[in-house]
Amino acid sequence: MINIVLFGKPGAGKGTQAEFLKEKYNLQHISTGDVFRYNLKNDTPLGKEARVFMDAGDLVPDELTTKMLIDEVNKHLDSNGILFDGYPRTIGQAEALDAFLPTIGSKVNATVALEADDNILVARLLERGKTSGRIDDQDEEKIRNRYQEYNEKTAPLIGYYKDQNKFHAVNGIGTIEEITERLTAVIDNL
């Protein structure tokens, strides 16, 4: 099983790139956002709890996110591997993932970060918000609050994964095809 963590700020293109990567490498794509949306749409207890944080533009707490993620991973134990999109976002989540994966005979093989300028990403999200209807993508202040939380909580993951020799940065600006080529070059060399 190969497990790849794909991370970057909201709007960096994780979901778009994950679609290409899951096909190319036959991986199960688990998007934290999709898992949240499923729980929200189905009004599950975890979804109700997550809604409060998301509507405020905040990241969902580690414990709640981890509960949702582990439930989803356990549905795909027979896959070739998992492409984690948006998880982990904090050191606590990374430690929880590193503790959980060995219980299913697995580990994180690599972390690939899509990097891009905040102003470009804000413009992407505001545009996405016009068509997606997502409330959290329609308010620049909420978007920037998500970036502030990302910088405080997620950026430390760079050091965490560098210390394990599992961190790879990829330029997230360019055409979808250019970014996909950069990502596959990293993954092909793992």
C-alpha cells in the first residue's frame, strides 16, 4: 500500500490534482472536504459539529477530523494505497495518522505540498465560490482566516515530514497539466 499526503492551502488545487493522481497510480482518494461534505449533507452528528467550525471559516478540530478520516480509511483497506487530500493539517493529526496506519499494516510514504501565493489562491476561491455555492469560499475575510489557521497549524507539518525525509514541495502555479507533471515527477521518484 502506498500512501501519499497531498497538502496545500485551500484553493491550491489539491482536489483537482488528486483526481489525476488517483487514476494514474490507482489510489483511493480521501478528501477531508468530501468527507466533511458527506457528513454535513447527511446531517450526521459529526457533520453537525463540523458545520459550526466551517461556517465560521475555521478548521475543524483534530479529534473530529481524525474520527471522520479513520472511518473513511477503514472502508478502503483493500486498495493499492490512499491519496490523503487535506489531511493531516496539524502535527496532532499527523501523529494520529502515524499511530493509526501501522494498525492496518501501512505508513505514510510521502507528503507533497502544492505551494502558491495567497493572493492567487484567494482569487481562485472567490471564483470557485461563485459556482460551487460554498459559503466558506464566498467571503474573503473567512478565506484569509483559513490561511492564517493554515500558517499557524499546518505549516509546521513541513518540518515534521522533512525530519522523516518524506516532504516534497511542488509549485502549484501554472496549468493543470504543468502541475500534474511536476507532481508525477516527484511520485515516480519515490
